[in-house]
Amino acid sequence: MGVGRPVKPVRRVLQSLNCDGRLGLALLGACALLLLPTLAGEAGRGLLRYDRVALAAGQWWRLLTAHAVHLDIRHALLNDLGLALMWALFARDYSPRQWVPIVLGAMAAIDAGLWLCDSTVLWYVGSSGALHGAMAAGALAHLRRGERDGWVLAGLLAVKLAYEHWLGALPFSGRDPVVVSAHLYGVLGGVAVAAFLKPHRSPL
């Protein structure tokens, strides 16, 4: 009987994230992607953010990059924590190929919502709206499987959106300005795409 090699600590942690080391590496890569634009400072943020005037001038790349750039390192780290939480809760509910259109759909809904419905929002940065879309898609997958936590997750998300609509950003959101409508648009976009996708019958 052979003796297996001990799993290295880092590899063990990566495998614990959805039972697949490759998915753990993908999470680390996604977190790094949200941090890197912050290193470019104010100049980089000005070039990458959603900017209504710049978009009107044809700088369409901002519709994508706005969701990866943040106000500062604190903002980026908070969104990294949110990404890790969404990953732990929902990554196994859809395949990677399904998650791509879900996230892109959330981003597109945010961009369209800000452009068409929030003309007073001149600029926007951050990935929280897309993360809300991922949470909505994950909660929908749980509901489709008849899991009780799906109702809890959907209820918490609905309460949060209602609070933000009527009272503004949550108290612990910090002093940075929060475009709460982006959260609603992200949810609508994520659910709209996920409604046409078949989630896994059970978490892998």
C-alpha cells in the first residue's frame, strides 16, 4: 500500500474553495484583477472608470473596465472580500462558462441602467453591482433546486435593495459615495441571464 504525498498547505486551501484547486487559483486571479487597477492611481482610475462624458465621446472600453477599477485600495479589498464570499457560496452552482455571461449580463445591465435611468451619475467605479448580480443568480439556482437557504438569500438581497432604495447606502458602507442603483441593475442583469441557464442539479 503506497503512501500518498502530503498536500501542501497552500494547495489544501485552494482545493477547499469549491473542492478544486484550479477554481481556487481562478479566485486568486480574479481578486488580483480587482486590485491591480488601483495601483495605477488617480490617472488610471480616470482612464478606466465609467464616465458619461467620455462614453459620449466613444470611449466604450469604460463599460467593461469601470467594474474592475476602484476608488482606493480599501474599496478594492472590500470588493475582493465580497467576491470571495460569493465564490464560496455560489461558484459551484453554475459552470465557469455559465458564470461568464451572468457576470457580463450584470455589468451590461448596470451600464445601461446608469446611462438610461441615472443621467445625473457622471462617473462610477467598482464591482459591487456585478457581485450583487452574482448573488442573485446564485440564489436563483438554490431556489430552483428547492433549497431553503435560497429563500433566505433572496430575502436578504431583497431587503438590502429595498433599504438602499428608500434610505440610501447601508451605515457600514463608509464615507465613500455609493451608487446604490447599480446594485439593483446588477441584480436584474444577473437574474435575467441566469433565468435562461440550467444550474447544476446539486453543488459539485
